[in-house]
Amino acid sequence: MLSNLKKIPVMEMASIVLLYFIMLFYNVIFAIMLGSILFDDSSPDIIIGFDIIVCLPIVIQTIISICIYLILYKMSLNKFFLHIIYGLKFCTIVRWLLYFLLIFFSPVFLVSVFSFIFPVILLGICYSLAFPLMLLYAYWGLENRLSHRMKKIYKRTNVLLSMILPFIIAGFVYCFDNQPSYGGTQVLELTLYTVTILTSTLLLLTEENKRLLDKIKKYKWHAVLLWALIIYAVIWGLKNDWCTYYVLFTSFVLLLMILFESPILKLKAKNLELRREIEQKYKNT
């Protein structure tokens, strides 16, 4: 009995449930806002446009969710959890049933359906709990449709995307924080920045980036002096908010990468072995 309980992916499932609760909370808030605009008789008829102001919460929710899914996928050592992931990949019917379930449990989608306006319904799907998973599995399934040569480009693109994604989410979070339309509380702002830094550290800490970290450790005093000059030049020379933000963001991420390099890379190496083993089993069936 105890051995079976150990197989249950407690940490992984708890992380996903917590993520869904947070997504659902903001889904409800956005649904109330959307409903008040769409069904207010006193307001003029409008169609929600897909500008950056409307899409910003959707983009942030989607990218953060994708980052957390990727971290769990690349770091979990639970075979049962990884079997679920690959099972959903190779079982299309079950995966689409999950999509529909998560879409219909999304308040924004339910509100958008009653608007009978196609762009608003599409907005509801994009802000649903299923949308990040749909993007991930759609991109993952693209690999099977590519030629041998294109698969090499696909793999290099994956490495590039995993390096760019943290900086994209960091930019959207900073943009969100500086939008007067949203005006989040200090707790929300601190939470967003903390989650962004932690997820970025876990995504960027790979074997490819280990070479850079080794160079920094080898020439640590040169690196510290160079980085101090960069910070000084950006903060007191350029005086550009975006440059200052990205330099400070990169500094925190690099520091965490150096501190936790060894345990995280060992965990990722074990995870990679498990994933290869499980994927091979599904391909052979």
C-alpha cells in the first residue's frame, strides 16, 4: 500500500491544482469584467478588440502556465506523472476530452459564449484553462510531421525558445505592472516577479548554459567587475527603465543559476533518462 502511495505524483499534481486555482481565480475576475461590458444595456455596443491591453492578462497567464508545465515535465522524477504526459500525447481522444472539460470549466469562456460574438468567443477560448496545454501539445505534435532535416531545426528551435521564453514573460510582466488599467497590488506584483525569476532560473539552467556558468565561476572576479560596470552604466548612464529592469532581472536569475546549478542539473539529467525510456515504450506500442 505504501509503495503504491509513493508512486502518486503528489508534488506535481499539487502544483498543477494550485496553478488551476490561481488561473480560475483570475478567470472569474476577468469574466465579471467582460460580462459587465458585454451585458450592460447602458453602455454602447462594442466588440472586444485584440489589442495589447485586452490580451495582456491572457498572454501572461498562458506563458506562466506553459513555463510551469515545462518545468514539471523537465524536472519530475515520478514515472506515473510522466506516463500521464506521454499518454495524453499519444491518446488524442482523451486529450481533447480534457481540453473540452477545461474550456467549459472556464468562466470567461462561458460568459463569452452568450455574447454570440466570434472574436469574444475566441477570446474566451484563449483565456480558458485549456489554452496553455493546447499550445504545448500542438507544438509537441508538430515534431511527428516534420522531415528528418526539419527535426534538427525543430530541436534547435526548442533550445532557442526555452532561452527566449523567460525574457518574454519578464517583459510582459513588467508591461502589466506599468499599465494603469490594471494597477495590481504590491503583493500581486511581488508574486509575479518572484514566479518569473524562479521559473526563468529553472528553464535557463541547462547543460547548454552550463558552459557560460563555468566561465563565470572560473573568472568570477572579472565577471563581477564587468557586471558591476554594466549595472552602473545602465542605471546611472542610460537611465532607461526597460534596460535597468532587464539587467536586474538577469542578475537575479544568474545568481540563482550559479547557486543551484549542481542539484538542478542532476535532477534534469535523471528526468531526461526517464523521459527517453517512457517515450520509447509508447513509440514501440
